[in-house]
Amino acid sequence: MLSKRCPFRDVRERSETILGRVQELGIRIPRPLGHGPSRFIPEKEWAGKRIWSRQKTIQVGNEDAMMHTLFADSFATLGRLDNVTLVMVFHPQYLESFLKTQHYLLQMDGPLPLHYRHYIGIMAAARHQCSYLVNLHVNDFLHVGGDPKWLNGLENAPQKLQNLGELNKMLAHRPWLITKEHIEQLLKTEENSWSLAELIHAVVLLTHYHSLASFTFGCGISPEIDCEGGHTFRPPSVSNYCICDITNGYHGVDENHASPAGSIPTTESVCEVEALMEKMKQLQECRDEEEASQEEMATRFEREKRESMFVCSSEDEESAPARDVSRHFEDTSYGYKDFSRHGMHVPTFRVQDYSWEDHGYSLVNRLYPDVGQLLDEKFHIAYNLTYNTMAMHKDVDTSMLRRAIWNYIHCMFGIRYDDYDYGEINQLLDRSFKVYIKTVVCTPEKTTKRMYDSFWRQFEHSEKVHVNLLLVEARMQAELLYALRAITRYMT
């Protein structure tokens, strides 16, 4: 890792020298299993680390001043340059905000002790069986002095953390069920009670890692070479992979090269982009000509919310194998799938009654100073981020499309914006895209490469990463709204 990923040249060179001497002693050196930071994005995208819309290449050790600062800050904060960072770096403005927020949540002064913060990260990531994030925070938990016994299972952690399990599972899968009674149970449990400030910190951590699990699966993040499942000691074969790679989920360069995004345009895929742009133009013209009544807007929202329950994947392909991490949470059968199968009703949450801007932001900032500002900045960057491009087209206003993606995610959680026409969603998001969105947001552990490849086939990989940033932040804000509303109701 240090010989390839450290942003400081002297450390890279010294590490390479040490590795060379170790090899001379006959000690085997591991090599990466698979290619690049993502299983979904071809290796060629990382060979020069092409950054979308900036027309230049970036490699660790060959980056511009802004990139070097981001890499150095990430390395100094985390002690590593992880694959999440290397995928997010497609969008440096967002990455900077993300790293600053995550650093504050995990390492700066706050209500919770450091080992609690990492353990809550483990609990949250485990709900989606995200062994990648669990492994990272197991190491961090131990590094800051956490008790190894806690890692044997949630029942070995303090009762105070065990009590957080119910909120963890509801936030991850059915946040609309959270009530002020759930908050009261956590705040009034005698010696194991949480303070309001501690609970806000915990809620932000839980929602952060639920949504980061979505990003990890949605972008097919690979484990680093020093992590479980990230390396092999077998030498590469002539064809650059061998049977041991296949059994570990890597199927060789052909799988990467088969990825449609960024490939040579086909008539069908070009037409797909053109058709989407034409729909955006037509919808804008309809907006200018007439506006639907409030009754019609409400009807369209309910229809979209109802239809979203029946959007599901028919994939036979298995997602990436993961180590079992279920010992870190309770009630393993609880999930979003139960809700969708039984057609349970999701109540409507009107943003006009409780919004992040008017209510959630101030509550978080009051109880956990500066975090509301950091989250608000991150939400706005993800929502407004644009390079005014769509696939091969430039000078495109993408605001309508970004809003449709954001509002569709909130619609799945029952959240309604009175001023939005939900009829636009069916015009702009096709079925394959909806399947991908719902899977990444609701059951990210089921995301497959085929799902990733099947939507927006002619768009750049950086644009698909951009989609995942929208999914991450819209999901996190949706979870926060339900939790913060319940806390507000408890307080009043």
C-alpha cells in the first residue's frame, strides 16, 4: 500500500526499497486480487485516473496541487488512501467536503468517545453486510483502544450500544417507523441512557455509514491489498488471472472491458442519450406552458410512491461474496424486502411540515455544533454538482435530471415535495435505472455489475459515480429527517 498509494514520494520510494530487500530474502510479497479500486469500473479508467470534464490524467504521485492536498489530507486522517477516496476523486469538490465531514465525525471533539464512534460505524455497515467498511472500522476501533471482546458480537458490547440496535435497523431499512417513543427509550434508560447530544452524534454516524455502504456496493468498491479478500500470493498467469482469482470473484480483464460506460458509441446507446435529452426539453416546455393542480400533483406522488414498491430486480447474478458480519447486529431477518413484499403502506412525510433546511439543520447544529453546517454543505454540493455534460454532449442543464433522481429516492421513503411534479420521474428514469437506484439505496448488498452496466450505457463512469453521490446524500438526508423529526417531537 505505502509503495503505491502514499501521496508522499519519499515514503513510496523507501517502501519500494524495503519490499525489494524483503523479496531478496525469499519472502513472498502479496499482489492485488483484481484490478483497480472498483470491480465495476475498468482498469483502464485507473491507469491514468481520468477525471471527468477536466481533460487530464491523475495518478498518485503525479497529481495536481488540489489533488495532492486531498490525497495528503486523506492519508494523514485515515492513515491510508482507500478505494472509496480513489473512486470519489472523480469529483474533487465533493470528496473534499466528504473527507472534512467524516474527519469531524470520527476524530474531532464530540459527545461520543472515539471507540464508540468506530463501533457505531461497524454496527451501521454490518446492517448491509458491508464487510469492506466493517473491516476498516474494526482496525480503527482497535487502534483507538477499543475492547476486542466487543468484536465477538453485539451482545458483548455495553448495554448502551446494544440499545442502539433497534434504531440502527429501523434507520437502515424502515425509517418511517421511528417515533418519539423510540427516542424516549434511548434517553430514559437509567444508567444506560443516552444524552441528546450523544444521540444526535450516533444518528449522524449511523446514517453516514448506511449511505456509505450504498456507495461501496453501488460503485463496486474492491478491498485494498492489505484487507481480507484484497490480495493473493499466487503469481499472475500469462492471461493475467488464474482460477484462484475466479473463485474470489474476479473474472479477469474481459469482464472489465465489457463495461458499456465510456465505450465506443452504438446507435442504440446514442439514441438512449438523445431520447433522454429530448424528454428533458419537452418537460421544460410543458412546465412553461401549464402547471398541474395541487390535487393532481398529490395524486402523481402517491402513484409514484406506490409503484416504487414494486420496482425490484429479477437478477440471477450473485453480488460480490462477503464475510459474514451479522454478529454485529440483531434481528438479521429485518429488512426493506419485508416491507416491499407485504405491500405495507408508507405514510407521506411532507417536507413543507419538516425539512432539513428549516428544522433538521438547526437541531443538529444546536446539539452537535458545526456538524449541521458540514452536512448542509455536503448535501448542497452533491445536489448541485454539475459539469453541464451528458455523455458526449456539452452545455447541458442537468438540474431537472438531478432533481428527479433525488426526489425519486425520497419518494421511496414516503417524502413528498409539494412543488414537484412526480410525473416527471417516469419520463426521465427508465426501469433499469430505477432498479439500480432502489437496489443501491434500499438493499445495496444485492447490487451487481450487471445492474451497474444496464443503466445509462453511454454515460461516463464518472457520471455513474456522480449518480451514486446523489443516492448517498439523498438517502442520508431521508434517514436523518425521520430521526430528527422524532427527536423534535420528543423534545416538544
